Amino acid sequence: MTVDNHIKKYFSCKLTSGGFCCAYNTIYKREPGSRVYILNDGDDLERAVFFDRLIKNLSGYSLTAFNPFYDDGADGIYIENLNTYILSDGGYNRIAPVIPGIWEKFISISGDKSYSPPLKEEIILRRTKENGHYKKACEALKRASFIREKLHSEVSAHLNDDKAINFMRRFCARTFRDEIQSGTGIIRLLSSATPLGIHTHYDTIFSMCEKTVDIQDETGFAAAIIAGVIKDYAANEKIPFIMSPAYFSGVIPQFLIFPATGTAVTVSDGNHILPFEPAEKISASRFINGDAVSWEKIKILIDVENRLLEKSVTEIYAGREERFAASAAVGDYSDTQKAEENADKFADLLIN
């Protein structure tokens, strides 16, 4: 199942150097008047069919889709026009107790199933193998994060911190001087290690922002400092923003979106390269004494980091294959027709 290109997309979860990360606690904003519906049954195939049908039934509405890291299907959506969330409480997204509260309604996709004992054993075995591959992927990301720290230490001694910070403060004052308003920052996952490599929802950045400022830095360290200064400035001035953290940190931004200003700040490095021309470019090298940096050692570290990232992707791919095999094994039990019928009924309930 593929989500339409015009829909804003985020990852609801991803694997990181710190383990599995679910962003449901930042997806649901707890706004007054918002409605929240929870999917709490159905297998993977039925959920995919349900969301696919529901999204088609809601064409014309402003939608945000939340994708799992192992495919591009939706396991949650937000309907902006109706201020309504439909979230999946299954698989890797466990809502309670991440988001406490009383839910309006639990949605039933299909009835309970009684699997045969051998099939239950196969499902358990497949899921155990899947989780094992994901654990190995996290370990590879953790090792890549360690290499990234060594990479940063090689550059940090030659970074002019004061020059970078002063430049970005002037940049922030100029860029946001007329846009300050009461707001806070939230975390959304725009970039993730997936079975097909590092993937970023650049279409979401492009659709939400009229202006993109790209901080270009092959090593990523100076750019991380600069992006952090922008994030701190926005937080202090109460400018609302959406932050997508880098894989090696939960606090260092890879992407920043400022919806009120129509501005996006991105960090381009070896794994994140903008597929469109930004309105403004900032070269991080201007803040580094390049003559003093051992670029040969930097290249070696980057090569090691990239190999570890590739290993994590390979493990994620293997984990997804086990998940798909488990879904195929219960295929005869899946009632996709019932899932579509319930999606039609639910869409009619929402609209009318």
C-alpha cells in the first residue's frame, strides 16, 4: 500500500542508536476538540487495507499519514479538516501508556481469529527473528553513532564556535523577526533507516514550506551545531517548530520546520541530500579551519560509518522479510473485504 504523494508524511516510529523510537506521544497534540480513534485489532494486511481504503475515501481532505519504518504504508492518519486522529495501537506502536487519556472510540477492523497451534508457533518464531534483526540494526546504528562522535571530535577542535553561533543568531533574528508567537516545539520523524536505505520525507518539507534553508556539511558536525542554535533560538522565543532528530541523537536536529513562517532548515550531509534547490544555502565549512583538519582521517571515519549504516539497513530488510512472511502465513485468515467494508462505514461516519 502506497500513500498518495500529496499527503504530508512522517514516520510514526524508527530504529535509532538508542533503540526503538515511537513518536505517537508527539503525533497527538492533545488539542481541545480533537477526536482520537484507535485501531486495536486486525492483522498487518487488514490494517494496511483498512488505511488504504480510508485514505481513498477521504480524498479531498488535508491528511497527514504516519508510516512505519519497514514500509511506506500508513499505520495512522490525521485529518486536519476534521481535527481527527486515527491511530493504530498494534505492532510497534503501543499507544497506552504513551498517550494517557480517554479515547472516543476503539475501531474494530475484523473479528478475533483462532490460529492453529502450529501457525501460532510459526508466527511467534517469525516475530522473534524479526525483532532479532531489528536489535542488530540498532546495534549497528549505535556503533555508527560512536563513529559519528569520533568524527565530531576530529572537527570540533577546529570549529570557530563563536563565529558560528554569532552568525546563526543574526540569521535567526533576521529570519524570524516578524514571526514570533506563542508556541513550542514538537518531534516528528521525517527521516529514518528503512529496508531500502536512509529515507526522508522531503515532499512533506516541500509541501509545508515556501522557503528552505540548507546547511551543507559533509561531516555533519558544524551543521549540527548550527541547527542546534536555531532550535534553541526558536524555543527561547516561543516560535512553534517541528524537529526531526538525527539518527545519532534525540536532541540534535536533522530537519527543522517552522509552519508559521513557511521556512524549513535542513542539514545536508552524505546521507541527506536535498532533491530540490533550496532558497538559501549555508556552507558549514566557513566556520571550520579546514587547513588544520585531517581530511584523510575524516574520510576513513565516514566510510566506516556508512558501512555500519548499510549493515543496519540490511538487518532492517531481513526483519521486514520475516514480518511479511508472518503476514503471508496468516493470509487465509485475513478478511480484507471486511476491513474495506469497515473503512467505508467509518469514512461515512466521519464525513457525515
